[in-house]
Amino acid sequence: MFNETSTSSLAKAQHLTLASTLAVAFHLAQMFNEISTSSLAKARRRGYLLMSNGQPADHPSPAAAEELRYLKFNVLQLEG
């Protein structure tokens, strides 16, 4: 569902030059960049990754608990 929502949003926002994508669930965070790339391709948009971030400093997680590092955020510059 996240992939379809992302694709639909990118396809409808033809006038936008910047987009952000956010994942807040661990199972999505694991494939987050793949979903972002796939969504751009399906929407027939070209995008450049300007920034990619994860957990902010005020939301730390234990080094041994990867499942708690579920926040992912990308900023893309869009063309076309």
C-alpha cells in the first residue's frame, strides 16, 4: 500500500520540484529506498536524492535493536 500511495502522489504532483518520503514502520524502513526508486519509475518521474536521514538525535535507539530504528526520511528533487 505504501508503494501505491507514493507512486500516486508523485504522479499527481507534476508541478512540484521537491518531494519528501517518510517511513515510520520497521518493515517499510527495510525496503524504503527500493520503494522510493520504484515509485519514481512507476510515476514516470526522475528524482535526485538530496537528503536521506534516519532516527534524529532526540529519538535514539539501542545499537543492538535494529527494529527500533524505523524512522526513514528522504528529500528528492523532481524532474518531469
